[in-house]
Amino acid sequence: MLRSAFRASVFAALLLVGLAGWAASRGHPLGGAEFTQLSADQPTQPAEGLCIECPDQDLGNVPVGQRFVEFVVSNPSAVEGRLLGATGSCGWTCCFKPVDDVPVVTIGAGKTYTMRCTVLIFKTGPFDGKLTVFVDRGGARPIPLTVRGVGIGP
């Protein structure tokens, strides 16, 4: 009797967690309509404000070690936009992060800002790094950046 009651309560808890996750994803302001991928060589354009040119970069075959990559943040809108910062990440194959702490940057209408990043590739084989840039749109909104490629030996 206790065993079946325990199983039922675990099932109910998992169901509630799943429903809460589903509801959160349905109400998320970046639920897919916020950004539009124009094409592989065109920028990802937010609905308004700042955009990142080439947010997904394939570096191809690169030697194991450190590499620098630049991302251009542009403001095609008629009003100034604010870049609030960026966070990097480290995985099993690489670390991908801004070279310096990205300050809060105000980018004027029609202007650009170049963000320099470092990719540290640990071992040979495929790698995939992710970084998130935050822009101000009534609160911090994330724009994901990725680098990928194949680390090769000396």
C-alpha cells in the first residue's frame, strides 16, 4: 500500500515539474518569435535594437590552444541600444569567453561595437563553445553565440 502511494506521489511530482517547465517555456519572452535567423551569412536580428553579425561561427580545423574570435554588435535601429555584458562557458573540449569583462556599452544608432573573445581548445577533435551576450530591452535579454570546429594536433 505504501509503495503504490509513494509511486503515485513521485509520478504526480514529476508531472507537476513537467507541466511547470512546459508553462514556463510557453510564457518565455524569447520563445522563438524574438529572433529571426535570416541566413547563414546574415546577422541574427532581434525584433528591435542590437544584433550580432555571424552569431554562429565555424572555425574549421584549428590547432589545439588559444584562438581569438571577434563578434560585431551593431545597432541598425534609430535609437541607441545597450549591451549589458556577456558570460562565457567551459566544456569538455573548449572554453569560450570574452577576452575582458564586457562593460555596459551604449551603442548609438547606426554604430557598431567589436567584442573580442577567446576560444581555448583543450584537445583534438570536434569542439563546440557557447557564450551569451545580454542586451537591454526592458530588462536583460540573452543572445546566444557559438563557435565550433575541429581541434587538430601540432
